[in-house]
Amino acid sequence: MKTVHKEHTLTKNQQIIFDLIDKSPEPMKAYSILFNVQKKGIKAPLQVYRALDKLVEIGKIHKIESRNAFIACHNSSCQMANATAFSICEICEKVTEISSAGLSKYLANFKDKDGMKYSKYNLEFFGLCKKCKVK
Amino acid sequence: MKTVHKEHTLTKNQQIIFDLIDKSPEPMKAYSILFNVQKKGIKAPLQVYRALDKLVEIGKIHKIESRNAFIACHNSSCQMANATAFSICEICEKVTEISSAGLSKYLANFKDKDGMKYSKYNLEFFGLCKKCKVK
DNA sequence: TTACATCTTGTTATATTATAACAATCTAAA
DNA sequence: TTTAGATTGTTATAATATAACAAGATGTAA
Ligand SMILES: [Zn+2]
Ligand SMILES: [Zn+2]
Ligand SMILES: [Zn+2]
Ligand SMILES: [Zn+2]
């Protein structure tokens, strides 16, 4: 079993798309990404989806499932690819990746009725962000 | 503020669609639902989506976000509408709603870095179900 | 170097999931 | 009974995602 982390050198398309998502202040949707990278020669949805799939796989980005949108990982990548948690503001749609040792420990150790453990999970919290709460 | 739970009498379309999902052994997708209820006079996607929206809202069913599929709630409905947890088998796609007082307590009390609490959440665990583990 | 496998790309077409807009009908409560 | 709100039926369209296939790049292994 491999335990060494392979260095993932991003391909051209992957790099272009990662850079775009990484500097976006909010999660980006696939077709918005497509629109934004057309000037760089990426013309078809499939080119975008292929890059997204790979970036998700290697943990550079995460998919916000309830929003069909993608956000760059800010938890030292890769490590968290399979165990993610986010807070989502229901008013302004601000999304923040949650990095809590306590939470990840709790979830990684959680056992269901049958005593099953799950190393992969995705958790999305919904509520109001600080700003929206004040208003 | 209302604290009394309104009895939600389902409308015809809602009842037809809920019955279908409720007796399905696996989560159902919208267009599969549509196909299955066409003989009962529900002909258009929108009729299905409207019923699904309502059923989700009142907690009779839940959406499995990572699968775009819907499953009937077996946790005494409603109560859990906004705080859901599921285990999903990555091989056979079996989905089970998790009903754990400990888990829901932990998540309902979880505070993020800013001390924010979130009463709504959706958690999806991924792994192998009992059957698939043996194989 | 050559040959081979594998990965990545480009491209067209198509499948799947979901909503917009509007008119008609039903339902509940004032 | 009137009226507001919810629900329905319908057509059209938007948004999200994948299939299929050919061509090019990359990296081993003889
Ligand atoms: Zn991350
Ligand atoms: Zn907000
Ligand atoms: Zn439930
Ligand atoms: Zn299974």
C-alpha cells in the first residue's frame, strides 16, 4: 500500500482552472469557469469537467454538493480530500471550509448502528454568516 | 413564532410521489420518478420537482445531494428535515439514514472558529456497506 | 532509439437535472 | 361568498454533466 504522497504536477488545463477557482472569493460553477477560461483556449464543458474531476480527486478543490460548485482547498490540500466540512450562508451563499480537529476526529471515529466506520464524509452546515446575522 | 407542527395533508401529486419513493428500496432520481408516475397522470418534470420540493420542505423525504436522488425519511419525519445524516455505499449505492442521538447532538452543538452554531446540516458518509465489505 | 502503454487533450453530440413563465383550478378562511 | 394563496397543467428552456472517438503528449522498457 502506497503511503507516499505523489506530487501532482498539474497539467495546463488543470492549472488554469485551479488558479481561477483559487483566486475566486466564492465557489465557482462549472459553466462559469468555462466562460472565464475560454480566452485561454478551453472551449468545451468536458475540458472543464475533466480538470475538475482530477482536482477534486487530488484534493486541490472540493465540490460543494448542495450548490454544484467548486472551491479551492485551504487545508493543506490532499489530506482533506475525503473528509470535508463546510459552512454555507443561506443568504449570501458565502462558503467556508471548516478545519476543526475535534470535528474531524469525531466524524472519523463515528460508528453507525452496525459498528461501521467511515473515513470519507462530506458535511455541509447551513445558517447565517456573521455579516448576514447582523442585518 | 409557531411551534405547533401543522399536519401536512399531502396533495394528490405529493401523495403519489411520496408513496413511490417510500416503497422504493433505494433513493430515486427525479426522472425515474417521472417515468414511474406517468401512468398516474403526472406528465411533466415540473410536476415532479414541485412535489419533491414540498416533500423535502416538510421532511417526508430527503435529498441525497451527492447523488441527486431522493429517499423517504424513516426518522419520524419532519423533525429531521434540517439535520440529516446518511451512509452511502460506494459500490452498491445503498443509502441508509443515520439516526444517532449522539451524532445529532454533537453536530447541533458544534461551534465553528467564530463560535457560530448551525441547526441545519447535511452529512454524507461514504464507505462500503456490510455486504460489499465481505466480497 | 523504438515500441508500447497510459494519460491528456480536443471535439461533437447527447444525456441528465432543474427552472421560467403563465394560465387555469382548487382550497381555506375571513 | 369572496378573495388570497396554494396547487396544477403545460410548453419551453436553462443548467449541469457525460458518451464516444480521434489525436497528441509523456513516460517506461526493451
Ligand atoms: Zn480542504
Ligand atoms: Zn451571509
Ligand atoms: Zn429523516
Ligand atoms: Zn454496498
